[in-house]
Amino acid sequence: MAGIEAVDGSGFEAGCDVLVIGAGAAGLIAALKAQEAGAAVLVVERDPVARGSTALSAGLVPAAETRFQREAGIADSKAAFAADILAKAHDEPDPQAVARVVDEVGGVLEWLADRHGLPFSVIDNFTYPGHSARRMHGLPSRSGAELMDRLRAAAEAAGIDIVTEATATTLYRDGDRIVGAGLVRPDGSTDRIGCRALVLACNGYGGNPDLVAAHIPELKDALYFGHPGNRGDALLWGEALGAATRHLSGHQGHGSVAHPHGILITWATITEGGVQVNRDGVRFANEARGYSESAAAVIAEPDGIAFTIFDGRIAAIARQFEDFRAAEIAGAVLTADCIAGLAGRLHVPEAALAATLGEIDALKTAGATDRFGRDFAGVPQLAPPYAAVKVTGALFHTQGGLVVDDQARVVSRDGRPFETLFAAGGAACGVSGADAGGYLSGNGLLTAFAYGALAGLGAARASGASAPA
């Protein structure tokens, strides 16, 4: 259980300038930035290998005005990106926080490419829901696992110490300053690590059923597709310290996780013209709203099951993602040359499925909007061979959290920053508002990258470290 203990600032077995709790994308970026700024850095991670929630994602980071976009001939602006975030979240997020992360993230991508060799490129063959430009950046495999492998390799190459299989259970405070953390090892042994500044990069509370039930009751029984270590430690520590919190009900869901395979199916299967039906072979929602809000819609269907239906053309686009290729190898992607054959493979009523897909054909031909509000104007028709995946909805990660300032310092309920306490990624309040519908594709890694970099630099300054000459 996350706890706070008052100390006099002494009695630690070891020490560092900047201590980072959590070795996902946010934590490793914070560590790289802090070390580059001259700080002695230590990262602690509860798992045997640093992976975090990032490794479970598609590893895609949205950013505007990047050189990767310019090289691909994509026109975009930070103002347009910020407007898209605010529009998706119905203007709930703090506009200054939105502007802060939008302004920061592109530079972080280019820094990782130039200084640490991460070969980012922009996805230029489809647009994610809610984005007015093609601005999703990823590595060659389009997988979070590759992103984590490369970030971990960068940290190791930089000589950053990462202590694994060490769970932070206690934060130590000396007055208003956080001065260290207590760790527990699997064998029950403990360590007390002192620091001059601390970064919370241990994500949100998706792996804590009690907190999910309290803040996101509609998903309390949903599949949790995030990292099991996301137990809400940062939130609990922050609340115990008197930190401000915001939008704790905000979260990212996903309405297309292959069942029972547990493999993420890219939403390109929908944005390029696919649809979802339930066990009766009928549609039940506007799939084009976004994958996050679709999670609750899928879970509400019988047995929490739906079928994502697309075709060979869309499958070819989806195949750029490592997860989709894995789903094909696992047999999760079912194909058929006709609707009757597809209905048989899915065990749904043939007449109902034929009627549903016939209605979709007519809507696309007319460029019309359906009864759910989905606009089919300019959306390509589905054509044989057809493809489908049996899916369920899932909770990926929470988006609410600790309020931070423009240096990623945690802010108290009375508005004062904690000078030595920083938060990044899912530990900090994101820019998605208070519900799943406010989540714009990529918002999770957006704040992991942007706040990770800000927290690392801020923590280095707070520790008194100075950049090498």
C-alpha cells in the first residue's frame, strides 16, 4: 500500500539526484532528460524488465509540425492539434496544459530520433478519429513493445541505472520536500533511497479494481488491458500529500481487443470503412466516434462481444501493425469470400448480417449519415474477401490524475507546487477530460512523452544538478 512517512532527510542506504519511479515511456524519457541535464539518476521498476503500459500499446505518438510530417508532405499545425484535443474532450481539459504538451511533444520525438537513434516515421495512409491531420508517429513495427525496447536500450547506453523487481511502497518527506522512497524486493528485503527530486512515472490506477469501481463504474467488470502494476500508487501518494487531482473518471478504453486472444486490433479496421456488429449480426453504435468510447458500447452487448468486420483492402493497411500480424498468425482474423460464408464463420444469423452490410453499402453509395450519427460520405465500400475479428471492450488506462504545472511539478490543493515532486504520463492528469469520449487517439503517449521530458528537466533543476559543460 502506498504510504507517506516523515523523516529528517537522513538515514538512507543510497542516494541520487533524481529518483524515477516507473520505467515505462514516461519514466525512461524523464531519466534520459534528467541525466542529460547533469543529474545522477536512478530508475526503479517493479517488473523484471522495464516495459510498462507502453509495451501493450501500438506505440503511436501524436505530434504536429514535425519534420517527419514535412518529409511525408503533411501540412499540420500545433494550433490545429490543440483544437482537436479540446474538441474531442468538449473543452474540459485545461487549455494551457493542452498547449504545453502539444508544444513539447514534437521536439521530444525529434530529440529521441537524433540523440538516441529511434527511427520514427508518421503514419500517412489513414487518419485516426478526431485528428484533422495525419500526425501519429511510430517506429517501424508500429508496436509499443519496440518503443519500449528502444527506450530501454537508450537508457542502458546512456549508463542510467535501472533497478528492477523493486516496488516503491513509501515516499519520504522532510517538511514540504520529498526526499526519498522506500522499496520492497520480492524476497521481502527493503531499501531506503534518498533523492533531491522524485518523478512519479508509475501510471494510473487501472489495475486497482477498487479505484476503478469508484471512479469508472461502467467499466468495473471490463477486461483490463493495461499493466497490472498500475495500482494507483501515484494517485494515493498525491492525495495523502494534499495534491490536487482532476478528471479521475477520465480513461482510455478500446472497443476492439481480439477475444479470447487478447490482441489489440487497430482501429484502422473501422476508420477505413469497417463496422461492428453484435451476436445478432446487427450494428449497435457509431463506431467512428473513436475506439475509447466504443469500449463501453461493446461491453454493453450480449456477453460483451462484438465482431469487427472489414475486408482485404483494410487488412492490407492494418498489416503494418505488428499486433495485427500477430492476430492473423493466432487465427483471430477470420476471412470469407462471401457474406454467407462470413456469417457461418462468426456464427451470426446470415440474413441479419446480409441486411446490415447491405444497409452499409447503401449508406456509402449515398454518402449518407446513419441513425447512430456516423457519416459514410467518401467511405470506401467493403468488398470480398471479407474479414472479421471477434472482439471485446477493455479498459486500457486512466487519464485523470495529479495536477501538474508547466514544469510537471505536482500541485497542491491550494495551488502551490511541490518543489521536488514531479509527475508524468498516467500519474499526471491528462488532456482527455472526464470520460472515455474525450480521449483523442494517442493522448496517453502524448503526455508520457511531453510530461516525461518536462519532469526530467524540472527534476534535474530542482535537484541542483547542472548540465555538463
